[in-house]
Amino acid sequence: MKKLTALTLILLSFSLAGCVKMHMDTIIDKDGSGTFTMTYAMAPDVAQAFKELSETSMPGQDQQGAPTLDDFSKEKLEENCKKHDVKLTKFERGTADGKDQVTFEMKFKSLQDLSAVLSSTQGEKSGLGLFKMADGNYVLQEYDMPAEETAAEVEGEVEPGEPDAADMQNMDPQAMQKSMEVMGKLMASASQLDIAMRITVPGEVISNNAMRQEGNTLIWEINSSNMMTASGGMEPEIVFSGKGLKISAPPLAE
């Protein structure tokens, strides 16, 4: 999934719904290890709308819908952390500003290990990785993960595609109307959309495609003002100096 992350793409492609907050902060240390913190919050009525939409999906829509807070349960995260060199160091579930919210923190030895945990939690097939370049510098970018690092797929599962004319004709008119009504509710709250990803690298930044830069921290954001255009440039890529760093990272494929 070549978007902000496998998690935010679900939100973007599903409906660009509002009243959703997702903040992700990744700090990479000089040895390639680091800390990942995520806060995910959703208003109860939006969560219910997502549920209704998944139950009345139009042809070609992803039946899984947007991730719920239950997708980030402590039990699921701990289970996936055990499979990789990652440790869940903080987990909180509660409410804030009228939204149900989950906040968690993970310590990782490599960015690829962290991506494996997050991808397994969501059943995705891509993540963020750190690779060493021929000139000794490093690049952080999205990559397609090996099958053994992703969650087991449901046998016979088929990726949803675009609906064709026959699909639309065969769809129950009441289901279609219900789906459109729920989509309208979601879009009506789009002004409260708040997605942000911050990545801090340990070396001098040489190049990047972030929306903003604060020192060695690169920032990507999606909100009501840019949500219709931001998705096209949300594939993180950061090249940073390897000077003074000893990171065990696979070489960048030519």
C-alpha cells in the first residue's frame, strides 16, 4: 500500500471520514532501534457509521472498512510483538474530547520489525523500511513485505475491485441507498479529520518528500484543508546521512 501508511490508507480510500484522529510518531536512534507512539481516536457515531457502511458496502468496496479501536487491542499487539523483536511498553484505552481513544507505545530494534507488527495487526502487506545505500547513506521508504512477515490471509480471500455495471444493477436498491446515506454522514464530519505522522531520523536529512520539516523530524499531515489532494503524495521517503551511524540495514535494491 503506497500511501502514508497501511493504516491511514484504509481511512483515506474508505471515505475520507472526519471526526477521526490518528497521530503516529516514530523516533529512530543511531543504531536503528527506536520508539513508535500512536494515538487513534474516533467519535462513537463515526465508528457506528463505519460499521453500518461495512455491512451495506457497495460493490467493490473493502468490506473490512476503517480500522476500529479493537483492531489495536492490547492482546493483539502483544501477540504480534512476540513474533518480532518489538516490545509494547505502554497501552491506554479511554475517552478524550468525546472520542473513544487508544494510545500505545512500542520499542523496536529495527524499523522492519515495527512494520511487521503493525502490518500483522491490520493484515496488510506493506510497511516502512530502512535500507542502506551504496554511498553509505540511508533511505527510509515503503516496501512490500515478505509473505511470512504479514498476517495469515483468509484462504480464498479476493481483493475488492471497482464495481462494474452488472454489480451496480444487481445491488439491492435499499442497500445502495443506505450506503449512500451513511457516506453522507461521514463526509459531513470531514472538517474534524486529523491525521499526522512524524518521523525523526538520526542523521542529517539529505532529501525528503514530507510536507514539513523540523530539524531531523519530517511531518506528513492530512486534515480538512488538504484531504482531497494529500493522498497522492503520502508515500514517505527520507534520505539521511550515514555519518557516525552504525545501523544494521539491508542494502537498497537496485
